[in-house]
Amino acid sequence: MRKRIGAILAVLAMIAGLNVAIGATSAQADPAGQLSGTVTLNQTLTLTAPAGSVFISVDFASFGNPDNFAKGNCDAATSVSVVTKKLLGRNSASIVASVAAFGDPCPGVAKRLQVKASYAVNQAGLRVKVFKIEASGGNPNRDEVSYPLCDGAWTAVDNVWADWGGGVVANCQPEYVMIHYYGFIQYPTDTTITFQGLADDGFSLDINGTRVIDNWYQKGCSGGTGSFDFKAGVAYPIDVWWYEWGGGACSELGYSANGAQMTPVTSDMLSWYGVPLFPPVAPAAATISSAVAVNNGAKVTWTQAAAGEDQPAVEDYFFRYKLHSGRDWYETSTGSLELTKTVTGLAEKTAYDFEVNSFGNGLVGGWSAPVTVTTGSKANPGQAPANSKELDVQFGLKSAVLSVAMKAKIKTFVGTYPFSTQAFLGGYVDAAEVTAMGVAPANALAVARANAVAGYLKTLKVKFPVGVNGFGAAKAVGAAALNRRTEIYLAQP
């Protein structure tokens, strides 16, 4: 048997001959007013409602040539939407009367902005409308036009938590009553809230236009649950519909956060007015302006479009690339607001696609059109130094001569890669050959090591003069410099 505060108080009320409505308040008419203002082009219009009030409607807005709050023959189609986003649900707002904000509806015409808006005092809880529904025809329509309002009934509540038993419902009548509760709901942290609607009879809950609970049928005081994801401090529109057909009557909305026990939704979570949720705006898009090859990579530069009305500032850029012939992208944050990114370590002389994306307000501005770049070589891409020259690839253990096939294999391995220095493959050779390479025999090892450290060669290979343990020294240089191969090159300086 359910133990509910509402049921206990309802029993006590019946004994006393009273009607109990937990959480109900008697609200007066909205203490409301209206403000208006006019500014000329590029001036700022500031409207501030009295303390505790918020703007609840934009009654007139025109950027163009309005006269005495009537549209002229020049009027920006964006006038109402721009002003609404600035004002609605806020106590104060400033609006710049600019072409950047509204667009230019009529070039060459002198422009001004005129605005008229209504405000009202914001209150905790929800507003309500109580209707007399028909005693036939099944479940009633959930709208405000099908049935007459009930005179003298509630106009506001602290929360949705009432048990009338068999008494008069909401100061209207005991049977055949429908209530529309409406306003805004929020929660202080990012949380998924589970709601439960206990009702006799029908009950439905919508938050931000999403149906969370739908038990729109005749039943006892019971009901189902539903969940909604809240963002910290965001006020979401809430609509609760309830109806009583006959017999007992209850209408209770409870909630549970993070698995806690179900408790009544409290008045501090509810308000008459709130800042409406407009679709989040992404930052302006970025466009790649140039992309050039660098050492086994590319340098990409882009431009950022100016932010439009309500567009957030860019907080970061995302950058991605892939093989032009491939499908898989590699994506990374640039971690800065610099408008350039250099990527290295890619395959040499290979076509890659590059794209960039702006990020802000939790949204992205959209990937730019791809730009294709063929990467450069690791060492001075595409150009050989002026003092380099084509030299034969030779290999010999002392004076041994390789076969034509082996020479061809070595030649293929080395290829025509335009090193900043040319390479030679060798073992024990005589001093004359080393000298012909332009390297003094005594300096062969030092030159090889220097070139390796400078990163001029993909792989270091050394040709040593007679009398030097070339094979052992070559292995040592290669392991120390590149940790890759035991074959060693010596390059012409």
C-alpha cells in the first residue's frame, strides 16, 4: 500500500469536510508592463525590465524605416527573430542596430531599429489553466481551445502535487476537469532525471517538446515513468496535462536524480518564465587558403570567416588528413587558434587530402573543402645540391668485383633519390676511390656521422678507405645515428 503525504492529508480533509490541494497557490494577474525604444543605424538599444521581471513577448520589432512602431517599406525579415533571441526570458538586453546583425533589407536607405516588448514578474512554480471537459467522448483533447475555462479555478501552483480525493478539483468541480500546467523547469547540474506521474485519471508530461510520460487514459492514482537529460541551469519548457473523469482525483509529479528516492518536483525547479531554448549556433567555418609540400609532409594555412549574429567565438581548430586514395582520416586538435598546421612524418612524394574545422560552443563549423597536396621528400624535397653529382654505386670486399646483376640490384635500391648528398655503398676500397668521392680518407667516418646526425639521409651508408674496418665501423655509425640498418652510406659533402 502506497504511503503518500497527499493521501494522508486527503483523508484528514475529508474528515474535516474540507478540500485539500497540496502545493496550490492563488495567483493574481501578471504584474506586467511594456517597454519600447528606437535607435539609429549602428547604435545600441538597451531595454531593462523592472527588478524581478523578465521579457515575455516581443510585440513589435523592425530594422529598416519603421515609423511610430509601424513597419515602413523597408523591413528586415530577421527583425523579430533577432530581437526575440536577445530579449525573451531576460531582464535586460542590448541590441546593436547593425546590418551585421539584421542583414541589409534595402541598401542605401537610412535605417533605424524600433522595438516594443512586454515584461512580467517571474515567479517560482507553474501557471495553470483549468478546463471543464465533456462527460462523454472518451479521453479529452490536450489543447486550450476545445473546452471552456473554469471560472474561479486555480491560475498557478507551486508544483504538481495534489490529491483531491472525491472533492472539488482545483476550485472548479469534482468531476470532468482538465488542467494544463505550463512554464519552465531546470536543474543545477548536468543530470538525467527520471520522472513519475501519479494520476487519477490521465497524465502526460512534455519537456522541451519531448513527450516524457504519456498515460492519457482513465485509471486509478498510478502512473509510469520517463527520463530527460538536463544541462546545468538551462530552463526547459514544461507542459503537464492532467484530467479527472470520475471518482477519486490525484495529480502528482515526482522525480529522482542519480538513483535517489522519488520525491515531489519542487517549486525552485519550476518558473513561470525562462530563457527559451534556441538551436545552438556553430562557429563560422574555416577555409583552407594554401597548402604546400614540406619535408615528407605539408604546411596547411586557412582563414576564418567573421562570426555572424549569435555565432560563438572559435575555441579550437580540428585538423585531419588522409591518403588521397584512401578512406580513413586521421584527426587531431590543433590545440591553438593559429591558422596554420604543419604535418610531417608522412609518406614521401605521396598525395594526401587535408581539411580543417572550427570548434566553439560545443559545436563544429563544418569541415572545409579538401585540399590535395603531394608531400615532399625528407631531404631538400625535389632538389639536389649544386655540388652533388651522379656517382656509380660500387661494392667490394677489398678488390673483389660484383656481378652485373648485383650492381643492378644495388642501383635499384639506392635509386635516384635526390639526397642533399649522394651515397655510396662499399666495404674495403682503396684510398683513391675515397679521394675521388671528394672525401679525405681520414675524414670518412666523421663525414658519415655528421651527415647522419643532420638527417640528410634516410639510411646512412659509408664507404671506407683501405686499412679501416669499414664493416664494423659502418654498423656502429648506423646503429647510433638511425637505429635502422647495418648498411651505411657516406655522402659527398
